[in-house]
Amino acid sequence: MESPTPARHPLPWIFQGGGLRQFGSSRYPEDAAAANKMRIMSHDLERVAESLVADGKGILAADETAPTLTKRFDILGIASTEQSRRTYREMLFTSPGAADFISGAIMYDETIRQKTSDGMPFAKELESQGIVPGIKVDTGAKPFAASPDETVTEGLDGLRDRLREYRKMGARFAKWRAVFHVTDSLPSAACVSANAHALARYASLCQEQDLVPIVEPEVLMEGSHFIGRCERVTSVVLHTVFDALFEQGVVLEAMLLKPNMVIAGKQCAQQASVEEVADATLTCLRRYVPAAVSGIVFLSGGQSARLATVHLNAINRIESRKPWKISFSYGRALQDPALEAWHGRDEYLAAGQRAFCHRACLNGAATLGKYTCEMEASSASEDETPLGRDWHDD
Ligand code: 13P
């Protein structure tokens, strides 16, 4: 049996001589050997985090659980079997040219155990193209006992062992998603703090096990709230999450944040303009996300493929100070056009790959603020795709 890994993270405060003492500017423990080990690991993790937000690139979130992917397949009448899900993921992961715009791909447990039709494990296939393999490690948002209309994300039990296994299988980063429903009275403080605590415990364990954590606190678009309410909730959530990350000693340089954009609720009669969304999002992030974080990779959250690109581009075009790289980690907004083009048919696999690569290219341009709507030309029907608007990962 392997011995438990020694604690690697500096707690931000230590009790010494009867008083609290801060580590000050150092993020390393003061014991020399531990400090050295941590410096090396942390440096490697920082390099992985930075590579995930390399210029012109972003992350493919292809980590839907089998039940969630089944819902998406159902809409198009595609039978969901282990084999059809494997074929679909292989189509995405082997799209010619996609690696020019895709830095990393997040898989689900079933997927990381699968292989290409040539027998290559998916993690190795991705790696061979320079795409960093990643893994979703939470076990889903479950009803929150303290507030029945909200959820808390589970998956901490046994997480250290699962992370160890995924790391051996080739994963270099992980993802954990917490979700927050918005109403006039939600999210509750209890829900925000429980989810923030779990995110921080997950992130700390990831770094201990040599994986870059993607911390995903998602304020949902469902609802009729105005953009100002989304900004307020996102601010409180980010503040609470970074407090918890600090408390758990998470190295900010060796993680990525995956937030929602600040946007009006889907059912709100007054939708904000692209400029308003970009301004409100950047303002909120600048106030609540420490500059040390390596990168921000947005989720698409149910926006159409095109709007998710337009918003990302507008955020990157704002000329004011941005201390982190700003990119994407889209699920639906990257996959919907490809899934629609493929439709579960072998003869359309190449069309699915072209649609995926095209969308990845447009989002790559948006990370540099270089997207224009003329670039959409070859994908005129993409925005009409109704897929996925109403489903959520569990
Ligand atoms: P969407 O881009 O579809 O919101 O998915 C991102 C994701 O990874 C959800 O956890």
C-alpha cells in the first residue's frame, strides 16, 4: 500500500509561538526539502496551466456524462451506446487541424478508458497531437440538504485515489463544476459556501496529485433576472471561491478558473448588448479574480455557438488591463455544430470534423480578439442549431 502523500501546500496562516503568522510573499513551505519538491511540482503545473491558455487556443469540454450525452443524441435520434459515444469522441479528438486551436480536451470517466478505432487510448491520442488530456472528476450536482432548490457538487470521497489513477492514465488537468441557481433570493449563502469549500478541497487534492485543477463555479443562465443580478451573484460566488482556495492553500498560478460570463437570464425580456456583457464580465473578473491565476476559460452555459464566440471576442477586444489570459472551455458551443453535422452517420464523420474544426478556429481567433462575423461564412446554419440549449450536465 502506498503511504499517504505528505501535505504539500502551505496553509496561508500558521500558528507559531501563540500567534498567527502569515507566510508573507512566499507560496512555498519553509522546510527546505518540502519547499524544493513543491517548487518543482508547482512549476510543472504552472507550465501545464499556461499551455492550456496558449495564444489562439482553448479547451474542448467533451466530458458530458453518459446520461447527458444520451439526451443530446436523443434529440437527433442517435442511439446512445458505449460504441456510438466512443465514435463521437473519436471524431472530435482526431479532427484534422483542430490541434491548432484546441489546447486541451476534458474527458469523462468512460471516455478516458476508451481507445481510438486503431487501439490508441484517447489520452495518448490527444497527447500525440499536442492536446493536453483532462478529466472531469466531480460526481455531479446533488440536492443540497440545507436548501432543497439548490445543489451541492459531490465527489470528494475517494477523490485522491481517483486522481492518482487518472494521472497514471495520462490526464494532466481536471475539472469540477459547481452550479448556482439565480432567483431573487438564491443562491443561499450556505450553498455558495458549501460549493466553494468543495471546489477548494478538490483543487488542493489535484495539485497534490500533480494535476492542474480547473475550478468551475457556474452561475446559471436559467431565469428571468437582469444582467445586474448575474453580476452581483457572480461577484459573491467568485469572492467566496477565492477565499476558500486561499484557505486550502491552492497555488493560484497552477490552476485555471472556468466561470460563466456575466449575462442576463435566458428568460429576461431585457437582454444585454454584446458590449454590456463584455464590460460587465471583465469588470467583475478584475474585481474578484487574483492576478496570479494563470488563465480564465469561459464555459458557454447555453449560449448559441455564435454568441459564445462573439462575447469572448468582445471581452478580448477591450483594451483595459487584463492580468490573465482569457480563453474558452466550451462544451455545447463547440460541439453542437459538429454533432448536428455528424448526425450519428459514418458517412458524415468528416463533415462533423470540419464543423468542429471551423468552430474551434473561430473561437481561437476570439481569444485574440481577431474574430469577425465574415469568418462565419461557411457555417451559416450553426447558430440555428437548437441542440443542447435546454440540457445541463449533471
Ligand atoms: P458548456 O460550454 O456547454 O456550458 O459546458 C461547459 C462545461 O464544461 C460544463 O461543465
